[in-house]
Amino acid sequence: MRKPALLILATMPPPIGGITMHIKRLRQFLDGNGYDYTFSDIRRAKPADTLKSIWRHRFVHFHVSNPLLRCALVTVSTLLGKKVVFTYHGNVGQYNAMKNLADSWSFRLAYQPIVLNQKSMDLGSKMNKRTRFIPAFIPPGQEEVLPVAVKEAVLQQHTRLVCATNASSVSRDKQGREIYQVSLLVKIFKAWPEGCLIISDPSGSYQRYFAETGEPLSDNIILIDQPHSFFEVLKMSDVFLRITTTDGDSLSVKEALYLKKQVLATDVVNRPAGVQLVPLNEQAIEQAIRQLKKGDNNIPGVQLKNAAAELLELYQEVIN
């Protein structure tokens, strides 16, 4: 039996996050279009099995967040004579000097890096002229259902302005700031009972964090600490809040725009048309949130490309 040319090395849910959902939907699209490939879950496979998988394929597409691991895999795969593509799920230059150096080596060595926003494209193309800009958005391939208890809890908040935010973990940037700014949002909504904040926390990391810090949540804050579909949460929300200190190309921003929801996001990276921008400043963020209105969904039409279709084209180009 002939071995597929392409190996996709990434992680599927769980955990649920922007990257894992991107991979899940990419695989659904490729399967639906009958494209032949091999998938290996880098978090669950043994290192020796990962190396064997790389050796057996001509073309490898990495979705690896750790810059040092990504650099090692790109180096080994290139030395083995493989064509290497990797998607940079973040903002190029976001790490300390050592990790940014590792990223620079990965960009220069890879056959084709993929970046998710224009700022990263500007930097990446200087390191590798083949760098390609393919935003992360892939529409859901199938309907998903929220747990009944979660759905009922959100429905009880219908008289308030329902704002949703999400976080894959309690992470900090190179300056020590909380990347997803969930603690700030909790502070704002505890003082603003007219609004409701839904925190999508599928890993349970923020639930543990608040338990450790003794941070009580008010009755207008719902923390969902179990695996669930954030796309379904967005359907029940008025606003998506993407208040982060750094970012790549947020899948959730595109999902919210796809559903014609209001989106308020910090201006730390380029954002799509239709997003209301706010500076990374506590007072400005609180003021912008308090000015949001329920039912204000006059979102301009936004043309969103399907990243899975673009990736399929890329795969066919690289292999041929």
C-alpha cells in the first residue's frame, strides 16, 4: 500500500484551543475532499515514533508551539531531506532572545513557513522569501452541542449584555503579563452587573487559578471549566472579547465575525475588518466594554477565506 506523501504533525483536542480546533477542522476538510495524508499527534506519540513518521514521508507540516522543539524538528527533518512547512501560531518575535533566535533558524531552514497575520508576514518574509500568509480561520465542519447545564446558565443571563472570552491556559508573555487578561475582565465585570462575562476555560486552568488565588466570581460571571465548543458559546453571546497582550490570528475572532457578532479586541496585532480596537490599557478597555450595546450587531460584511482550502492548494503545489 502506497504511503501518503504528507505528514501533519500537530495535536487534536483535547485540549480544546485555537490550534487544536484549527487542526480538527483542517482534518475534517481534507477527509471530506478525499485527500490522502498521515496525521501524528506530537503530544501523544513517542519521540522515536515521531522520528519514524518523519522518515517515512516526503513532506511534513508542523503545528508546534514550542519554538525550541519546532527548531529541532525543522532541523532534523531538513537534514533527512524532507520538505518542511510549519505554521507559526502566534506573533513572530514574541519570545525572548534565545527563542526568537530559534525561530529565525526555523524560518531560514524550512521550505515554507506559514504565518497568520501581516506583521508576522513582514518579519517572516525577510528570513524566508517563501513565507506565506494564510489566516487560521476554518469554518466548522459539523454542528456541535453545548452541555445542557452550560446552555441553561447562559440563557438565564439573557437580560444582560452577554460577552464571551476564552483562554487555553493561564499563560504569561515575556513581560510577565497575563496574556488572555481574564483577571482584568473579571475585575471589570464584577463592578458592572449590567453585563455578563462567559469565560471559556476548557482546560480548567483558570478555575484552578481562581481557586488558588481566592478570587470569588460574581453571579454575572460564568466560567465553563469543561471541554465544550466555543463556537456554540459565541452563538449565544452578544460580544466576543479578545483582550490579549499578544496574539497570532485568533480563530475565535474570525468565528465571531462569521456569526456577525460584535468583537472588541486589543490592537496588539493586525485585526480583521469589523473588529472594534482598543489599546492595551485597563481604563480604555473598561470604558470600551461599558459602551457596548446589546443587540448592536450591525457588523459590516467580512469576506473570510477558508484556510483549509488554501492549505490543500499549498499541499498540492509542494508535492507536485
